[in-house]
Amino acid sequence: MATKFSIRAAKAIALGALTVATVATVSPMASAAGTSGKTNGCYSTWGNTAFTGHCNPATVTGQYANHGECDWQADDNTGYYRWSAGFVGKWGTGHCTFKVTRSYILFSAG
């Protein structure tokens, strides 16, 4: 015969398991990663919740921004950086709270 304690414990364990299963199903998981196509020698990489711009080298002088598309929130943009042709380096890291779905480089000749 089950005691009141063992019945309560079984109910608590069942409720806990149901709660964990619900959270795992509803919450977005941060697990994506990738690399964008190149824009004038510059590209963006993303992984989980961050994205970073790279040039290797920039082939055109102008303004470059790194744009990240975020899951479950507004997208993020790093703002424009002015790079001269020949620039090599990492720049413009942005973040998403939950997950970056993709990122890419924006260019303006101005």
C-alpha cells in the first residue's frame, strides 16, 4: 500500500518531468552556425547567439555593416564601419538573445 509521502513524491516527479518537457519543446535552442556569402571580400560568420564581420581583404572602399537575423526578437545590426580597399580583419560583432538564424554584410559606397 502506498503512503501519502510516496504518492506526493510520484506526483512531484511527474509534474517536474512534464515541466522540463514543456520548456524543452517551447524554448528556442541556440545551436545554429554558418558563414554568409562574400560582399566585396567581406563576409559574416555566426554561431549560436553571436555574429561577426570579417574582411579578407575588402576589395572596395566603402561602408560595411554586419546584420544578424535573430529568432524570437528584433534583428541586430552593428552599424556601418568605413573600410578602405585592402582592409583585413574581424569587426562588428552583434548578439541575439536566443539564436542567430543567419547574418550577412550590407555595403554602401557612400
